[in-house]
Amino acid sequence: MNICIIGTGYVGLCTGVGLASRGHKVFCVDIDSGKVDKINRGQAPIYEDGLEEMLQKVLEDDKIKATTDLKEAISETDICFISVPTPSMQDGSIELKYIKRVAEDVGSVLKNLDKYYVVVVKSTIVPGTTEDAVKPLIEQASGKSAGNGFGICMNPEFLREGYALKDFLNPDRIIIGQDDSKAGDVVNQVYSGFQAPIMRTNIKTAEMIKYTANSLLATKISFSNEIGNVCKKLGIDVYDVMKGVGMDNRISEKFLGAGCGFGGSCFPKDVAALAARAEKLGVNPMLLRQVLETNRNQKSVLVEQLKTSIDDLQGKKIAVLGLAFNPNTDDIRESPAIEIISRLKEIGANVIAYDPKASENMRAIFPDINYADNVKDALKEADACLIITAWDEFKNLSDDDFGLMRGNVIIEGRKVLKYENVKSFQGICW
Ligand code: UGA
């Protein structure tokens, strides 16, 4: 099929490249001509595991093209996926201006389009938004009504940053929220060949499935962190506990990883947005609010632990390993590293940070700390080391590496170090 993707963030670009690798012809639209040029040259504007390699492959096969020209992209295709950002506003609700503008732009192109066209929302939006905001704007701008001149659907994404391409190509399920079955059939066709169950439902339910999935995953993490904090006091390894708990089929071991809390642009934003929507509906979202609060507190546990190991942190050299919120990405949005570095700076510690991909992004927030080019340089003469992101390269660190430090305080926030390689370190929750 010929498919248009609007917005080339990590979701849009991974979706586009993933669909192109499955043989579809994809037009990626973005208003940023710099990004468009980069994509057409085979350079991914963001770091995402395996993305650039696959982008180059699909470019070679002439299966993908990036453009700023929405009209061209729509006239060449039968379906578009909208994947523009829906960032958080101060009260937790989401900013709809980007998606609304796209809806109007798409509608204006549909006005003079002489074929049936399906518009699919992929951006995460609170239940009701596709029907109450996106659909009317397209109808107004196109002069056509949904179900006749065009079809409208909602198809949420479940891609983890750092693993987005893999997740796209191997989904657990595909959710298609449809206004009518003719539109849903077209979306269904896009995914023919994917080995995953497809659930077709109404649009509002599809929107709610996305929020509920992220909120439940975030709840699992906050729950694990709370249990982890108790385990720490009792001298129990929470990972052993969760292994035993997760063997229960009803629970599963996944996303029970305690540590320094969740970050990223999704969990904090989506839980807050669902809570804000619940409040507007007169429902008190006590649990959702607590999930966020527990997560906020968790980010400072690591620094509190450091303070109990080193009395006076003023002027002490602290190596911070890992800045990205997840491994395999350069994204630092809401990364626990931000809060942890802020706290260390307040105390007067001398921070030296290292991340394989995210240092440049972090430099924009903290231009005044030191950044090392590799782990060894970060560890040299450090009084303490904090591990914040589960990058693979940290998994093989050994006593030889930590021997470069002046001190011996190693605090692990992600359970990546192996006891057979490193004799003595403290876990945040174990
Ligand atoms: C999340 C969801 O996992 C995706 O399914 C969803 O599509 C995406 O949000 C989205 O809404 O777009 P993402 O935030 O990119 O994906 O990354 P995750 O791998 O879910 O990690 C989020 C945070 O949780 C990270 O900071 C990670 O370190 C933390 N985490 C994860 C834990 O602290 N413990 C765990 O056991 C798992």
C-alpha cells in the first residue's frame, strides 16, 4: 500500500521505516525541512536502536521518501497516520494544537481529493479527542463527512523508546479503533502479514486502551519501587521477590523492575493526562496521582543513599553513568538523571557524567557539569558512582574499572552490574 506518516518523531519515523521494510511505499511528512533532508540522506534525526540502518535499506529499495509537502504525500497515498506530539500542559492535560493543525491541513487537502481516504490518529490523545476535536476539524476543512468522503480511525502505538523498531515489527497486539468498518478494513490491510492479534473496537475505547496500558505499566513500576524500598530496609533483594511474584501467570515478571523510577515522555505525561481527565469527569484519581508521587520520590532515593555513605558531598567527585531515560535512546525527557544531577549540584558535588548517546542532549540542561567521553574517564578519581540507565555497556563493568575510582561507593539504580564482576556495590532497592 501507499502510506503517509505525518510527524517524524520516534513513533512516526519508526512506524514509517517499519512499514517500508514490510514492502509498503511510505511518504513521511514533517514541517521541519532539516529533518526531511536528513531522512532522505539516510540519517535518522534521533538515535533509536537499528533505525538508521533500516532507514538506509528502505531508501535504497525506494520504499520511503520524506517531504514537507502534505498535499503531494496525501495524493500519492490511501491512508495517513498522524503521529505528532501531544505534550503535557501545566495542569496535566494535553496540548492539542499540533494535532488540531494537522487535522485542518489534512482536511484542506481532502477537500480537492477525488478518492476515498483514511485518516488514522496514532498520537496519544485522551478518550473522545478523535471524535470531538480531530474529526470535526477534518470535516469542516474538507467539506466532507466522516464515513463518506473519508474514513477516520485511531490506532494507538505501544513502542518503547530504545526498542521502538523491534516493538513495531513484533507487536503483542494491534488495536484499531474505527468509526466504521470500511475505514477499519483499510487499517487492517496495512498490518496484514504482522503476526499479532488484531482487536477492532470503537475509537474512544482504542484511545482508552493506550492510556490504561501506560498507566498500568507505570503503576507496576511505582508499586515495585515501594516494595523495593521496604525490601532494602529488610535486606531482601526485590528482584528475587519480583521473580517469585512474576511467576504467577496472572502477574508476569515484566515491568516489575525497581530502581530510580520511570522517566520518558510517555508514562509521566499519560498518567497525568488520564488523572486530569478523570478529575474533569468528577472521578478522584487517587491511585494515578500516587503512582506519579511515588515516582517523583523515588528519584531522590539514590541521592539520599549516597548521603548516608558520604557525609559531606561538597566538592566530591560523583560519576553519573547513564543520562537517557531508557537505554538505546538519546532521549532524556523526564529522565531520573535530571533530578539526581540537580540534587547533586545543590549539595555542591562535582558531577562527571557519561552516556553513550545522550550527553549532548543533557548538556543543554546542564552546561556546567563535566561530561566524560567514556566510562573509564568518568570513573577516574571519582569518590562515588551512580548508575542510572541500564545501558548494555555498563553490564560488563568490573572491579578493574571501578578500581580507577578514589572512593568505593557504587550505587546501582538499575540492577545492571553483576556480583561476579563487582564485589561490592549497593543496590537502590536490593
Ligand atoms: C512506554 C510504553 O512502554 C510503550 O508501550 C508506549 O507506547 C510508550 O510509553 C508511549 O506511550 O509512547 P517508553 O516510555 O518509551 O514506552 O519506555 P519504557 O521502556 O516503557 O520505559 C519507561 C520508563 O520506565 C523508563 O525510565 C524505564 O527505566 C522505566 N522502567 C521500565 C522501570 O523503572 N522499571 C521497569 O521494570 C520498566
